[in-house]
Amino acid sequence: MALTEKMTGSGVRSAAPAVAARRRRRAAETRAGYAFLTPWLLGFVLLTAGPMLASLYLSFTSYNLFASPKWVGLANFQLLLQDPRFVQSAKITATYVLLGTPIKLISALAVAILLNNSHRGKGLYRSAFYGPSLIGASVSIAIVWKAMFIDHGIVDQIGQFFGMSPGGWVGNPAMTMPMFILLTVWQFGAPMVIFLAGLKQVPLELYEAASVDGAGPIRKFLKITLPMLSPVLFFNLLLETIHAFQIFASAFIISGGTGGPAGSTLFYTLYLYIRGFQDFRMGYASAMAWVLVLVVGIITLLFFKSSKFWVHYSGETK
Amino acid sequence: MTTAGVSPSSVTQASSALLRRRHHNSKRIKSVLFHTFVVAVLVVVLYPALWMLMSSLKPTADIVGNVSLWPKGASLDNFAKALHGIGGVSFWTFFRNSMILAVGSVVGIALSASVSAYAFARIQFAGRSVWFALMIGSLLLPIHVVIIPQYIIFNNIGLVNTFVPLLLGKFLAAEAFFVFLMVQFMRNLPRELDEAARIDGAGHVRIFTSIMLPLMKPALVTSAIFAFIWSWNDFLGPLLYLKDPSLYSLPIALRLFVDQTSTSDYGAQMAMAVLALIPVLLFFLVFQRYLVEGVATQGLKG
Amino acid sequence: MKRLTLKAVGMAAAAALALCACAGGGGSAAKPAPSTATETGPVTITFTWWGNDDRASRYKQAIALFNKKYPNITVQTSFADFASYWTARATEAAGRALPDVMQTDMAYLREYTANGHLLDLSPYVGKTINLSGFDKSLVKAGNLDGKQIAIPTSTNTLALFYNPDLLKKTGVTPPTGDYTWADYSKFIAAVSAAGTTTAGGQKVYGGIDYATTFWFFLQWLVQEGKTPFKDDGTFGFKAQDMKDFLTLTADLRKAKQDFPIARNLQLLPKDGFTMNEATSEMSWDNFLAQYVADSGTKNIAMMPVPSGKDGKKDMFYKPSMLLSASANTKHAAAAATLINFLLTEPEVGTIFGTSKGVPADKAQRAAMKLDAGSVDASVVAYEKAVADKVTAAVPIPVKGFGSIEADYKRLGESLSYGKITIDEFVKEWFTDSAVAMQ
């Protein structure tokens, strides 16, 4: 992706005016580059990098927006570890990420494989499955989801028809997580579209050659499809994982901003919001934010490092 | 699957025709099975959306616990209630606010992301790789680490309870997704065009406006659609910065509506939920190809 | 170029920090004394309150009346539910942009005064604001550190509401006279055990778990002879006290005879009582109007709260629905005019009746329409009936009260779900409150 520019100096000293011209052009290009980049640079510095550093500073302070920030050192972080709600929010978010993302991706891959083999209507099906991804994180769907899952509601009734009676969903602290996992799995359309694009790129000759060798569908899947899909799988896995950590609107609406019942929907970002923008404990919330950045950063790093072992690029250099 | 090659001798020609017909039939059966299965999965997946739509037409008493989708006493009463607005603020005010934010986002992103993408993709300038890497990094950054200081800054400048905090970032290319999308697109455009223009004496500005922009229409359209939909559905931003009900965007108004309506009025809630989604659904129906293609190309370059 | 990057980022960070910190000392800046002359030119002021649609329509009438008398003052109004209201105020306070006039509650007065958010109305008292019809103790309730930062519009006292018709169906008789908290718990259990169901097939319960509401805990503490909040801001009660109170309903929770929390949460903004699935509920006496409206039945009866161990009720009047002005208002005189109007104009008393509580101003009390059988008549009658039992002083909330009250409720929810024990509840509450009161 990123091209590294290295101007290797020419050993020839003869063309001095040419060198000067090149240097002038380079300077002009740099000026033009920064001119075009000005909006992004402003945005990056004012809205991303600057706030990130400010947030780091704030995480070592106690700040309630009224008085000036008061330095407290590591107190916020120590408090975090002892805070039962923080621990709860971390557990809940971890469960959601560890369960929701794999199930969502497996569903996406399964439907992508299913659709890949057809010719008629594939575009229509693809768009239809993609639809939920567009609206899944919206407030409207959160409201619908809650209305569907209330005790004695439609899902409860259908569940009872199939013999399941979990004793309600929305009001039951044990069933709120499955409800959220279903919501994220419902949005499998987006990763599915990406999988489909990846599947399209797998050369058919590979499958045919494997058939000739007597390989069955499972063998073909494991030895051809998965490795060929690994870059796309990596991309999906990384993005969906990071995305899952940031769930907010659905949690807020379904729990009414409380993280209830009994804190069972207290997702990390919701607790961060409550601490920062309802209790106005901004130092504490900043500490939470940085913990999140560190965790996501570590996970991203692990993904990239591990990719050497299981992601096979098809040899095409970019 | 291709039909197995059979040596066309007069004896086996009949049997090969039979084989072909049987194969054709089995193919058709497979096709029917396939479509049935996919449609079944599709129905299950789309059920919540259908349920939402049907429930908005039913009287509330009919919604909870009634398994049948079809509305018995179908009426638009729920919609009338939803359109009535909340706390003295009409539904159209909320709609207008969402529109202002969405259209503003589209304009801002179209301008700032294209300009930034041009710099990244087409201009060799010192430090480009560093900035590019930082931009990609910002794609993976959880936004919660910046919302608190951003809020504090806007608060101290007195811009809370205005649209500015919600739109400023769009005009400063703060959403790296769009910059990345356009960079990828631009990379596929042949450089000969640039060079030809440069030989003609055009500077970067001219190359950008006369050559790049017109060619970038697909990427711009895709970006515009995503920008519109994401802004329309945005919840956290408006939640933080819009305090006056007369400034609320639809998602926030929807939440206010739900907080204030009695739980026995699911009908009105569903109607309002449907109304809030209509523009998104319209965009989806009209532009679904752009959307899906946009998503698909994301994953290919990794 | 990397150095440029670092420099740019460094500058941005410095700028961001500077902007962050500059909010700080604004509150202590000296403000010129507001003129007490009434403003005559056209003026727009903002006014906000919490409440439901019913209260909103009453305020609308009151403001219309205000505009007849003061046509030059335009009042821009807004309202929200109690919880959202305070979050919104906190945000505005942070930006020094509180509305000109707002409804306030004892729970938050200390915090807002400590940070200099509320206007001292003393220069206006006796001039623009006429408190001659007020009981002195009520005026004092809004006076902190020598500044009159709020004035109550009404008073409330606690009551036990019950639905006589529903109760008759269960065959259980309501508690009477000097019934204790233990008696009330037994009553709830008896009704729940009766097994009655509503027309919709829902089980009827005696009441909800009252131990998870903070103000009832405070009432009980007062009965136990304790002062919940001492003058120095510390608690006048210990962990064991809280444990004792929570244990009062432990049996109900164990036998699942209190109204199920899962259902209660899903009925919001209504609850078991207003859905006619629970026969009783304790609350402030001004809630009668809301209960009658929500439940659809006019027949809601009231009786005093349970007695303490010595048979005494030790009830108190809580100054409620106070009005305050923002310290940053640009139209102090107009704000004072509106406040005075809402506090003392007799017709405003007619408009609101007892929906906010019993009016603090004598003239407004007299102006209430007390038609026989009306909600207002019932509330007034109730307060008359319990007047001899209102013997205690109201606990003055400490700084951070709003937080600790919300914590209590949240922990109560977990307790009701059986997710935590009473000991864990108490431990977490005390830990959280230490932080909240900093």
C-alpha cells in the first residue's frame, strides 16, 4: 500500500542544472501535496491526534468539566480494576466479541459459499442479505429488536412453539446477550459481500484440478477455498472484531441508557458514556478509553503478526 | 458442470441425449432446491424488517405476541401519531435536521476526501508514507478515545448544541474510510492521463478538477451514499451535541419518543421507526448496486 | 518531515489541553451585581422543567397567563423526564449555558451551588419576588451558604397509595393505623399469595419491593431517630442500617412475592401499580394525579407510610419543585419576574392544583379548585389528615445526592434480580458514594 519514496542519488555529477530542477520540482510537489492534504492534516491534528493525547493526559486526572483537571496519577486506573461495573462491562464486551464475531463470520461465509454457486438472482440475493447491515446498528432496528424480544413477545412465542422457554429475553439478564449476538449475526450481509468478492477470485481451475485428484467438497473447502480466502478472512475478522468492541447505539436504546437489566447489557462503550457524559467523571472515562485503545491495539498487532502464519496472499504484488 | 464428453456413435447418441436430459432435469431440480433454500434463509433474515413494517400498520394490541404477520385491522393511525411529533416539536423538524446533517456530511466528505485522496494517490511529496500510515491507523482507532476531548473543546468554544461539531469532521476528512476508498479507486486510474495533462502545462489543481474528479464519479457516488446513510443513522454524535429538542435528528427524536410513550403503544413506536428508516431504504433500493460494489471492493485490496 | 509531524502533533495536543483546561476557573470570576429594576424592553428567557405531558400542558397555560401580564417577556420552554433532565442540565452547566429559569430539586442544589451555577435571588426577595405568603422554613430550604439560590413551589410528603377495587378482588384488607414496615411486607405477601389475576391474565401482586427506593430508606432512618446527612456532609447512618432496611423485603424477594422486576422494567414508563397489576405503591403525595391518569381509575386511596418501631410515623415535608435562575443569565430581572409569577400568582395555583405538590404560597393554596372527589381535593385532604404525623425535619441532601440515589436504584435492580446479595449491595453503594461525594 504505502509506497516508500527513496530518491537514490545519481552518481553522476555532470547534470547540475537538472539536479537543481529536480529539487525545485520536488519542493513544488511537496508544497502541492501539503496544500491538497491541508483539510486532512487539520482534521487529523485537531480531531484525532490532538484529542488522543489530551485524552491520555486526562486519564491521569480527575475532571468534571466544572473545575480544572486535577492530577491524580494512576488513581483512575487503580479504581478501574476494583470497579465491579468496569469488570462487568469488560466481561460482557469480551463475551460479545468472542461469540458474536465468529458466529457472524461463519454465517457470512456459509451464505457466501451458498450464493457463489448460482448464476441466477445472485445479485438480488446478495443485495437482499446485505440490507440488514445498513440498518442493523440504527436506533430504529434497536427499537424493533427490543419490541420483538420482550417477554411474551413474538420471539418468545415462536420460541415456545419450538419448545424453548427461556423465561423472557429483554427482562432476563441471562438472555440479553443472546439477543445482542443475534442482532450482530443478523447483519452478516456486509462481510458476506466481501467473502463473495473473494470467492469470485478463486480460480475455478484449482477446483477442477482437485476434482480430478479425487478431492471431495470438504477437502476442496479446506485446502483451496480457505487458503485462497485468507486475505479476505483476515480483513473481515480484523474489522468485525474492532467494530464489535464499539457497539453503542443498540445497547443504549435497548437498555434505555442504563446497561440493565442488572447490568447485563453494560457494554464497554456504554459504561464509558455513562461515566463520561452522565456522571461527568471525564478523567475516569478517558482512562477507560485508553484501556480500550490498548486492548484493540494489542489485538490488532496479534492479528497482523499471526497473519504471517495463516494468510496466503496470491503472490500478486500491489 | 459440463456434460461428460461421450463419443458420438449412433448407438450411444440416444443414450447421451437421455443422459443430457436427465442431467438437465437434475440441474433444474438442484436450481429449484437452491432457490427455495436461499429464499427460506432470506425470509428468516428479513423477518424482523417485515415484522417492523407490518406492526406499524397494526393497532398496538395486535402486535405483542401475535405471531401472524398480516395486519387484521390495518390502518395508518400509528403513522398519524408518529407524525404528530414530540414535546411540541414536529416530525418534519427532526426530518429536516437529519437532512441538513446528512447532506452536509455528503458535501463535506466529497470535498475533503477527494482532495486528500488525490494528495495520497497522485502527488509524490515528502512524508507521504508516514501520513498515509497514520490515516490507515485512524481507521482502526476506536473513536471513544477522542470523543471526550473533542466534546470538551467544542464545549469550551460554545459549540455544543449546534450542528458544527457533527459536520466539522466531515469537512476535514476525519473519516478515513472515504479517503481510503478514493485512494484505492484513484490508484486504478491510468497515470498517462496525468502525465499528458502535465505535458500540456496543467498544474495539480487543474489535473484534479478537470481529469480526476470527472473520472471519480463512481467512487464519489458510493461515498456519497455511504456518507448519507451513516450520517442519517448516527446516534452517538447527535446524542452528545444536540441538546435542544428542536435540533434533534431522527435517531435522537426516536429515542425521546420511545422514552415518553407508554409501552402499550408499540404501534406508534414501530411507525416512527419505519419513518426514520425510509430515506435509508430508498437509497438502498435505488443504489444497492453501488453500495454492494463499494463494500466488495473494500476487501479485495485488503 | 517526521520532525514536522511531531511538532504539529505536539502543538495540537498543547492546544487541545489548553482548551480543555480553560473552562476551569470561570465560575469564580466576579460578576457585576444584577440590577433589580424590571426590564421593559422585549426580552426572551428560557425555562425548563421535568415532568410528563400533563405537567407540560399546565405549564403552557401558566406561561400564557404570564404573557398576558408581561407581554414583553417571551418564554422559551422545554422539558424532559427526570433522569434525562439532570443529564441535560449537567451538560449545560459545564458549558455555563444553563437556562435562565429552571425547576430544581433538593438533590442537586448543593452541587450546583458549589460550582457557582445558580443565581443568588436574595436581591429580588421582598421586591420582585414576594414571599410573604411563604412559611419561613420553606424559604430557608432553598438558602445555602447565605445565598437564596432556589425557592420551593410546593411541598410533598410520602404516602402509601393503593387501589381499593383491585384490593377487594384479592380479599385482603388494607393495612391500618400504626402498621409497621414488617406489617406492610406481610400485606404484600398476602395479596401476592391470593393468586388473583387481572382480566389480561396477569398475576396481581401486593406491591413492589420498596426497600430499593432511596427516599423510603431515608424516611425509615428518620423514624429510627437518625439524621441521614450531617451538617458536615457525612452520613448519619452506617452500613448495618442499610442492611437492616434491605432485609425488610428479603423474604418477599426470596418467595418472589414482590412485583417482578423483569416485568416492571418492561412496563416503563408505567409500572405494576399503574398497570393495575399491583395493589399498592409508596410515593410522594403529588403523584396521585399521575396515578389516576395512568391507571385509568379515579379510585386510588392514600394512607400514611408505615410506622417505625415506636409506632411513630415521623413524616416530613419535602420542599419540591424549586425554581432557580442561572448565574449566567443575561436577564436576571426577567427571570426573577417569571419565578415570582410561578410562585405567587394565585391562578397558577389553580392551574397546577396539587400536581406538583401542595403549593407553598398561601394565596395559591387558597386558589386551588378543590371540587369534591377531585385529585386536588384528595391530596389536600390527605395532607390535612396526616398533618399531626408530620413531625420530623426533611433530610437535607448532601452534595452528590443525585448520584447516590441513582446508585441505590441501580443496585436495587441487581438485588431484585438476585445478582447480588444485600452485603454486596451495601459494600458497593458505600464505595461508590465515597467517590460521588468528592
